[in-house]
Amino acid sequence: MKRALTKKVTAAITLAAMTMSAVGCGAASNGTDANTATETETAASTEETAAEETTDAAEETADAEEADAEETEEADAEEASEGGDLYEVKTDADGNPIDLGGMEIIIRDWWSGDPTEPANDYEEALQEYRDWAQETYNFTIKQQAISDWGSTPADFVDYATTGGDENYLWVLRADPAITSAMANGLMYDLSTLDCLDFSKEKFQRNLLHEQFSKDGKIYAMYAGFSEPRTGVYFNKRILTDAGIDPETIYDMQADGSWTWDKFEELLSKVQRDTDNDGVIDIYGMTLNEGVMTTQAIFSNGGDLVGKDASGKYTYDLENPETLEALNWTVDMFTKYDAEVANPEGAEWDYYKEQFLNGQAAFLVEDEYAGCPGNFLEDMNDEVGFVMFPKGPSGKDYINVWSNNPVAIPACYDEEKAWKLAFAWDLWTNQPEGYEDYNGNISTARNGIFDSRSVDETITMMTQPEHGTVAYHGMIPNMDVGADFIWNITPGCVVSEQVEAIADTWKSYVDEANK
């Protein structure tokens, strides 16, 4: 900007000089007499004065423009400062912007396709910020599907073991191979990278770094709000036909009275033999039993594996809160589960069809089911959605967070790991004005959810005070589904199932703590 203004001043001076030169040449070639020469000199003197005035004016104008430019730059800086530190340039020891040397970084996942044009104001603001970050710090970054869901854990282990020249940030999933990778030093300790501040709100909103931590080391991270998980869908038509106002379920959730007892009360009212032939036509609920069993445990303040103050894993299957939840769950399955009405040879997910065709009033399922592109899009009846009710030992409604961890392979050296973490930290910031933007809410609004589902339930699910992390997925060799959860079925004896797996799980936990 200053260089351009200097050129303007030079041009004005040159113009004045050219005017004076033109006058002088004309006088010499005309061969005028003394009087004429005097008149010419007088005229030249006048024009020279005018030229000097023109030059002075141009310089004053240039100075004024330069001052305005500096004020504009200061105003822009002040505006960026008022918007927080998002656009505050981070510098090196010499005061220059940190330079990542043109790194081409790939956030490696199993679902991303080609980038699309921004579809709304938020996406435009995000793209503008990310373009600024990449230009300012000299790097490029994109998210790309390379492995698939099934092969990702093994692919990461292979890469972290053998190494590679790529600049990968890996999106992983909870899997025994990943917990083994942690134990065997294949995941970089993110706590050693000073460009990451895990006290920031974007990390505190999900606490995944605590889930993937061990002995003071942090092996994975996630930024932003957690995904909504297990809740309870309800068919408003069936409830209304049974004399129940569907809105009262939202009201109970709002005032804190949505409990196991209230849930069972509703289950007993909606389950009916509508044609008096001795066969139940509408069941209380249908579900994937494993989803409800896990959620019921946490809703009562229990868990399967915990972590104590020293960072050691704890075996919690036989804790009173957990056992109480397991016994209550079996009782609910035995009394109200539509599984008994499954046709012979039905697929494992036949419960979806039962809810869609109105054979059950309630569906315990993850929030994703009502989002665009999922099976509840085919629902003809209007549905509601609330958090899972709290048990007698539960303090509040709880969402068990399950997010995809992002890791850096330990085969990278410190400089490379730092640069990757620095770029990812920039990439995952929210643009100015959208600091509290929650993409889960926007997605839900495009699904089958009513307004109270979105504004009350799903919003609540993503708030830190209603979330927790589970540690059972961090124990190598522990497959909670096949080992135990899937055996909690209608009519089963909980104590027998616990006894069958207790010693095995205790040994897994002990080994993990070594």
C-alpha cells in the first residue's frame, strides 16, 4: 500500500517536470526576441510555480491517503482483536508468522468425499477462516476417505509401525487394536505438544482426550460438541389413542421427573390387546436390546469400567448401580419388549420395522435414526424424542459420548507432530460469530424431529453437564457386546451372566493397568 502511494507522488513530480521542459523547448525553437523571451520566462516562472503547487498538493494527498490506509489497517486489527484471537497471527521467535513450509496435510477418515461449495452462512464463514489460516501459515489441509470403517484400526497400526512420508492425521474409532496401539507406543503423546491447549472449550465439550489418556499422557483428541446418542422415541398417535398427551413426556424431561418409574408407567398404559383376542397388538417398546442395556447402566450412575483418581482402570460390573440397572432392564424386556412378536427367522434389526408399522409405542435408539437418510424417514406417524429416563441412583439425564478420536502416529518426529497438531487446532476452530454453532442441531432440524426434540432434547444431549465418557472400550480384549451385553435378554438371570464373565474381565482390567 505504501509503495503504491509513493508511485503516485513520483508521477505528480514527473508531470510537473514534463510541463516545464515542454515550455523551455518551445521557446528555444521559436527564436523569439528579448521581450518575447521575457514574457516566455515570466510564463515559465508562473507555470513552474503552479507545478510546484501541484506537487505539494499531490504529496499532501498521498500523505493523507497513507494515513487513511494506516488507520484502516489499525481498525482491521482492532476488529480482529474484538473477535477474539481467531485471526491473531501466531508468530515464531523472530516475530514472523509460523510457517508450516507448504505442508499438504490429510485428515484421514473413512467417509469424506470431494469438498462441496458452502451451503449456508456458517459454511461460508468457516471456509473464509480456513482459507485465511492456510494462507497465513503456509499449509493445505483436507479430509479424505482412505481406509474403510472395518480396516481403519489395522491400517493405523501398520502405518504407525512401519512409518511413511505422508502428513496424516488419523480419524480412528474405539477398537481393541487402537487401545493396544496406545499401550505399545504407536500413538503420539499429544500432551507434549505446546500448540494444543486441552483446557479450551472445544475440548472440554467432549472430554475425549481424557478418555484416551493414560499415566498423564494424551493419545487422541476431538474438537467441538459431542454427538447426541441414545434416547427414547415415542409414537404420538399411539400415545394419544391410549389417553396420554405426548407433550407431557417433554414436560417431565424439563422438570426433572422423567424417571424409570414414569417410563414403566407409560409402557404399561400403551401396551394393549386392541381387539380382545388375547394377543397383544401394541407393545410398550421395541429396540436393539444392547443399546438400552448400556444406556440404562449409565442412566443409573453405573458403568462397566471406570477410572480412579490415580488414572487406573476399575472393574465396575458388580457395582450396586450397575447391577440395579441390569436387573431393571431385564424386567422391562420381559414385560414390554416386542421381540417376542418377531417372526421366525427375522433379521437382528427387525425392531425398526416394528416401530415403523406401529407395533410398538416406544423405541430406544440413537439419535442418528431420525436424521436425514436414516430409517425413521419412512415413519408415517409423528414421533417425539427425549433423553433416556434417569434411574433411582442417577443424578441427571446422561448422554454417553462416543466420538471419533483423532491421533498422530508416533512414527513421526517431534517437529512433524507439532506442525500437524498446530494445523489441526487451527482447522477445528469455529469462525467468528459462530463460536457456539452446533452442527448436530442443524442436522437434526432437517430430520424427522419435532421442535421440542431439537430445542430441548438434542440440545441437552450435547451439553457437557449431560455427558460422560465410557472407558470399557479402552480395555484390550474386552468385547462388551459379545462377552456380556448381548446376553442380557428377556427372562435372563443377571447374576449368572455376571458370574460367567467376571474373572475374565477382571484379568483384562488388571492387564490394562500394567
